[in-house]
Amino acid sequence: MFDVLAMHDIGTHRAELGDNICSLPVEQHMIYFVSSHSVVTIIRILSQSQDTARHEPLDIGYNRERK
């Protein structure tokens, strides 16, 4: 699964959550990730039973420049 995330432009770009953040529904989960070159960084995985709006990765620092 991670190879697919890294090598292909899949998922939905989520500009409202931060630069380069994408989401992808997989079975009963929503995966939030950042992909660059061949590296995938999983930010958060939510179950469909969780309140997505409450748990989206808004406060994890991906909107800010990384040092």
C-alpha cells in the first residue's frame, strides 16, 4: 500500500489541511499523508466511526516551514 501512495498521485489533495496533505479512504479508515518523491509520511489514520472534522490533522505543523 505504501508503495502505491509514494509512486502514484492518488488520494485527494487537502489544501485546507496544509501544503501537500492528501487523504485516501481505505476500507473503514481515512489515511492522511504527505508524499514526496519515494517517501510517504503518514500523518493520521482515522476509523470511519471517528468524527473526521474533530480529528483532522489541522494542528500538526505541516502548514509551517520545516526546519
